Amino acid sequence: MTMMLYPASPEAATRFLKFVNASPTPFHAVHNASIRLEKAGFQKIREKDEWEKSIQPGGKYYFTRNQSALIAFTLPQKWKQGAGLSIVATHVDSPNLKIRPISKRTKSAYLQVGVETYGGGIWHSWLDRDLSVAGRVVISENGGNFISKLIKVDRPILRIPTLAIHLDRNVNDNLKFNQETEFVPILGLLESQLNSTPAKSDSVSDKEDKSAINIASSIQENHHPALLSLLAGELSIAPDEIHDFELSLYDTQPATLGGINNEFIFSPRMDNLVSSFCAVEAMAESTSAQYFPSLEGNVNCIALFNHEEIGSVSISGAESSLIPSLLNRLSPTPASLAQSITRSFLISADMGHALHPNYTSKHEENHKPVMNGGIVIKTNAKQRYATDAISTFIVKQLVERKGGRVQEFEVRNDIPCGSTVGPMLSKIGIRTVDVGNAMLSMHSIRETAGSNDVQSAIDLFAAFFEGFSALDATLTVD
């Protein structure tokens, strides 16, 4: 269906649309990546199991952590301990609004939902959007068991309305607003107001709520019954079978191709689901390519992390034990681990800043990446990016093998530089480079990227999996 809508468009970009539309949260992105890998023949393993004793040379494996991070790897036919890892690392989280643990709010006859901002979003872009909720819900099953299930409500149920210009004549001069008091989504109208009875204006609960029996494991009093009923209906369960949830707001408008020649992608969450999608696709496609399984060389690996937008400090973030644990389990002795680290290489893939035609002065004069201009290599002397001359050389060699192009990005001296998972993972001792695709409106609810750049990233990662070990063997540094 997608190809019928965009017959002259890059095929990889149209496949990305399907992925991003089905992935409103990190939980969904990891779930959809898992489905793609299983279709490519990857076998699921679990961290709690002793999988080291069951994996085989030439095998394809993946595991997830907390439903929000994913590691997948393939072993060469002559794999042995001490082999390096060729890793593409990305993140699956994006700035959004998360429903608070106690979200029930009422004001002036409106049902409202308390939310917390996550990451550095362009928050005014969330105003006047058709919003819904998605995430995971902990529910009870027969026999006293519990399970965490994904949920995605497909219709708009929430909105954060702007104030009419007639009531704020200076609205266009000042886009700032209070994120606590002026950024509360509306869920609906109080039922009492609809029935023409006086509405309560208490912000959280009334006397009847406060007199309810407080059961520690119950969340029924923390959220509007209408919201819980909606979630329960989506899962075909009773509301009291919901024991907890992690829900985020998302824009129900689907991602799409745009521009006069479909040269753009207009979409939410492209930072950083573009890189994550491309990593998964390159990994899945590489296992059916002529060179797989390789006889020897590195273990090919992708790592999709959570919580990059807030510092990566979580059990599913890049600063967690995910990569160190994988290295240790594949090479458990001190000598083999040290060898593995020195033979490894990591591509930190995160979106980059394209030149904005209305703000050209925001870029350094000679570092102005453009969309559909190829892979952007990101460098920073202060090591906010982990790129150096050696890792840049390797990327350029790999891009050249697929006939691609590279662009350079370095921030102006008078503008602070962002960062990625690259520097924190390079602390392990793995050689690292930071790359990305150029985009506009980063961290907006609606971002813009180049439709041809999706394939460019897939090509780089595929060339990396295919040829890094042989290229590295020709390079002498120490």
C-alpha cells in the first residue's frame, strides 16, 4: 500500500514510514525490530539464561532488556573468544510527554491528564495536535500471574489547546509558556457538566475519592475512570485488571513523504528511529547476503538503547551493562576480553543538523550538511562526539565501497554541542565514530529529513558488517 502511494520514492524510505508509524514508543520500536529480526532468522535468547553454552558459530541471536533496549548479533563461522564486535549503536527514545503516576486532574468542567516532559522537546510544537497514548500496561492474568502488554490507542483522545489570539495579543511575540500550568492536555468534559450539574473544580480528587479504600497495588484512584476504561477496552480486560502503566502521548498524524519530488520525510521521532530502523534493516539484510556467515572476523552487532535523550542512565541506556556484559559473555577471560575490545569498532548513529535556509548563520562556515547529501560525520574537539581521524578514515572507506557520499559537521565555537551514545561507549575502550543523517526541526513533534538518506545509512551499516574486519587488517596505528 505504501509503495502505491509513493511509486517514485526511495523504497527504504517508504519502509521506514511503516516502522515509525507503528512505533510511537521505545517499547513498540523494540517490539517491531524484534519481529523484523525473527523474520530474518534471528533466535531470541534471554539474559537470565546461560546462553553462552548454546550459541553456535554462524548463528544469529538477539535479546531485549526491559522491553525498551535490544541487542542483536551474528557470529562468524570460525568464531572464537577474543573476536571483536562491529557495533552500530542507536537509541529508540525521543522527547515526548509522559502520563504522571497520578494523572487525574479536573478544572473548569474539563477532564485533564497530568503529564511530565521527557527530554528536550520543542514543546510549543505539541500545541493543537491530535494526540493519543501508547506504551505498556501491567495487567493480571488467570492464576495470579502478571504480564506487561503493549498498547497503542489509534484515535486522538487528547489535545493541548492554545489560547486564542484575541485573549493574548502578544502570543506571536512570546512562544514561552509554563510547562506545569499551561501545558496540561484535555481528555474531555466532566460527565457532571454534560448532565447540567455543577462541576467540581478541585484539581485532583474530591471527598468521595479521598474516602476510598487505599490499596497499595491499585492505581484506580490515580487516573480518570474514563481513561482506565479506554485502556481496558483496548486490551479486552476489566479496568481493575490494570495494575500499572508507562504511557506516552504521541501525534496521531501518520508520517509521510513530502516535498515536490517526495525528497523529504515529514515524521515524528526521526531522531532517532531513522538510525534504529537502518541498523535493523542492515543487520537483517546482511544475514541473507552472499558474504554471510563470514568465515572469520568480527561479531556483527546492533544495539538499540533507551533514554539517550535524558542522559542514558538507566538499565536500558547506553551507560548500562548491556555492551560490557555482551563483551564479557562472548570473551570471558581477561585476555580474550582485552583482545575483543581492541578489535572492536562502534558506529554511534544519531541524527544530525541540516543547514536551515532561514538560519544559515547557525552553522560553521565550512560545515553545512544538507539533506539527501549523504552520511554526516560528526566531530567535536571537546569529545562531545567520539570521532577522531582514524574512525573518520574508516567510515569514509566504508561509504566509498557503496558509492556513497560523506559530509562533515562541527559546531560553531559560540554554540554548545550536543552529544550521543558514542562518547559514553568509547569509555569501554572501543574505537568509535559518530555519524548521522541530516535533518531539520530536530526534537519537534514533526521533523523533516531526506528520503534518500535512509538508504545511505543502510548502505554504510551493510558495508561495515561486510568489510570492516578486512579493512582494519590493512590499518596500522599502534
